[in-house]
Amino acid sequence: MLHLAFALQREVREAMYKAAKKLVKKAVTIAKNKAHERLYKQLETKEGEKDVFKLARAREKKSRDLRNVKCIKGEDGKLLVEETKIRERRRSYFSMLFNGESEYSLCLV
């Protein structure tokens, strides 16, 4: 008898959850649609044309490859931002790594 009561409570909670989820999903869709409408209206103005380019630049920056790293840490822990210093640091790091001079050594048994 107690088992049936718990099962019934679970079904009621599940139904309430599904109803709430449906309402929230609808509210989110409405909010997104309103936000898109505002964005499209804004983009149709003269200032909006500038915003189009800002959005395009932001999207392009997000999609950049990691090959375009702008800074790395040097051996002393300081930030290196110059391309030549970054290249030199990479060269010395990989030389040390491939020549077995790293801090971590493998122990093969």
C-alpha cells in the first residue's frame, strides 16, 4: 500500500515537472523571439550597420585557430607577447622536451 502511495506521488511530481518545463520552454522561446526582433530592428538603422561589423569581428575572433597565440609564459614565468620571443621560447621548450632534458623523466621498467 505504501509503495503505491510513493508511486502515485512520483507520477504527480513528474506531471508537475513536465508542465513547468513546458511553460518555461515557452517563456524562453518568447523571450528569444523578442530579443531577435529588437536586434533585427536595431540592425536596420544606420548605427546597426556598424553593429553588424562588430558582430562579424566578434564571431571571427571566436573562430580563430589556436595557432594565433598572442602570449605565452617564459621560463621565468613572465608573460611573453612579442612574436620573436614567443618563437624562441617554443624552440627552447621543444628542444628541451625532445632532448630529454625535461623536469619529468620516464622510467621504463
